[in-house]
Amino acid sequence: MRLPRRLGAVILALCVAPSAFAQSAAGTSSSAASEGTPLPVPYGPDEFATWQKDLRRAEVIALGSLPFVTFMASIYYDVYRYASHGYQDEYLPWPFKKADIAIDLTEDEQKKILLVSAGISIGVAITDFAIRAIRRNMRARRAERAKPAREPILIEPLEAADAGEGAASGAGAGER
């Protein structure tokens, strides 16, 4: 029993030691370490396409809302189950369950709760995407309407020499 623990401790020490020494070496001379390795550059505003940003946002929203939606869905299902079984004490909702008489959820019920909550989370992400797409299109239309359709017409005054030539050519055109 002692040998596997010691062997595990040695293996763990060998795995952790290189990273510990690398951190101390980098910490002693920060200017030397930074000269040899390039620093990472932050992403630019045009580095990713709009659809990629939207997809990432939808992923974050869907996965971020999943725990909260699952929690609420399980509470709502517990209340539904309690009401559908005639308000029996064995089916009390979660905060009021009595451990000694409570009837556990079946595996099928647990799967349904998880699938429903995943569907709701995806629905939340799609709703957010739709709202952002509509706002983006409205902003683009406003910007399109605000910009002039064509360049404005500039009226420049004619100088005296140009005015005399224009009058002479106009008179000649009228005689024909």
C-alpha cells in the first residue's frame, strides 16, 4: 500500500517540477524573458466575421443559461408532478421534500428535464440572436438613410471673363 503512494508522489513531483522551475526562471528576469518571446497581440475589431461573433455569443448564452434554466425547470416539474399526483406527500417539490418518503425522479424524467432545459437555453440564444440581428439591420438602415444619396450640387460663381465667353457662345447658339 505504501509503495503505490510513494510512486504516485514521485510521478506527481516529476510532472509538476518543470512548470514550477519555468515559472521561477521567468519571474527572475522578466526583461530577458520578454525579449526572446513575442507578446500576444489582442484581437482586432475586424479579425472575426460578424457571423462568427454571433455564433460565439449564442454559444456563451446557451451554455451560460443552461444551469439556471435546468434548476428552474426541475423546480417547475416538481411542482407539476406534485399537483398531478393529487398533492401526496411523497411528491412534494424540492425544497419541501422529506428524504424518508420522497419518490425520486425516474431516469426518463431526468432526461426530459435536461432536454427541455437545453431546448429553452437554445431558444434564449436564438431570441438574443434575433434581437441583435434586427437591431443591427435597423442601425444599418438608419445610417443608409442618413447618408446623402448623391453628392450635393455645388454652385460656383462665374468670373467676369468666363461670363463674357458664355454669353457670346449662347448668342451664337440661339442664332442657328
